[in-house]
Amino acid sequence: MSFLSFFKGYKKFGIFFAILCVVILTIIYNVLNVKQPLAVYQPGMVSEELVDSAIQYQLKYHKIADFSLTNQNGEIVTQNNYKDKIYVADFFFTTCQTICPIMTDHMVKIQNEIINDDEVMLLSHSVTPKIDSVAQLKKYAKEKGVIDRKWNLVTGDKKQIYELARKSYLAVKTDGNGDAYDMIHTENFMLIDKKRQIRGFYDGTNPEDIDQLLEDIETLKYFGGS
């Protein structure tokens, strides 16, 4: 039997084996590249300085609490305005000259990316509600290009905003000096799913984090928003 004849007898096996390898490699590729669900963040997973001591060790069932605040148009905004929505939340104040302008510019970028996406909205809470009146928020919104149907800038009862920051969004540090600016907020943007769960924290001053946030919004949508 010649060398060529030997391999000719295994031709069908060789074709079958080659096809099998292609199938296996395709399966492996798809498994490695499939979207993975985002983590659901609980208070016990976050830095203690950002979490109220009452819930510091909670590791399940955490959700954004009900709220009632007033937006830049003098309208009452509640959790119902965000029902069945994915949204990005942050804390800011209009007179901030440090991180807030950068954060707001990045929120504008997100707004532009989601402008035609009915599933996604934005929510910014003032940490100086006495200063940030409706008129002040409206002025700020016009200056920054806020689109009302996509983005609410809200003010209201300081205690309620503080509790939302500390007990719901896990976004405000404990330290303060007791004056109008005693709510020391972080640069964090929080990604909230349709079940009012926190699915990500992002540095609102970092362009790379904003890109990741936009990717994570698509991941959430891939899994039905929750």
C-alpha cells in the first residue's frame, strides 16, 4: 500500500474531523463572547464611607427607595417617572466649580447617546436644594442643554435627598461641616435597572468609565433591563 493510498482511506474521517473541530471552536468562541449579566450591587459590597450604618452589611434585596422631588420645570418627579426604565443617577450642585462641570458634560454625552432610546433616562439630584431652586435648576438646564424628556434635575427636601444618597444610591460620604454644603457627594454615576437595583458605579469624570457605562446600558437591555 502506497503512502498516498493510506491517507486516501482516511479522507472521509479527515473531513469529518475537520468539521467537528470547526463546530467545537465556534461553540467555544460563542461561549467566551456571550454577554454576561451585570452584578447587582448591595450595600455590603460598597465602601463603608458611602453607606448608612443601618444598612452597611446588607447583602441582598437592596433597591432604590420611593421618592418625591421637584424638577427643573417645577414638576413632581417620583419613582413612577422611572418605572420600567433603565436610568443613570448622580448627585451634584449647580454652583460647584470642581467635579460637577465635568460630570454634567459627561451626562450630556450620555443624553446624546440615548436620545432616541425610550428605555433609558437620566436623574441628577441637587445636594444643595436650598440654593438649587426650580429657577436655578432651569437656568442650569438651559445652559447645559438638558432635554426635559430624558433628564430630570431634581431638588426638594434635603433630608430626603440625603437619605436617598446614603441609603439608596450609596453615593455620598459621611463627612460634612454642618453648613449648606455638608452633603459631600462623590463623582459616581450609578446605573439603575428596571427593578430599581444598582448595576454599576462609574467615575463621572473619567471618559473611559463613561464608555463602559454606555456598554453596560446595552448589556442591561440585552437582558431585558434587569
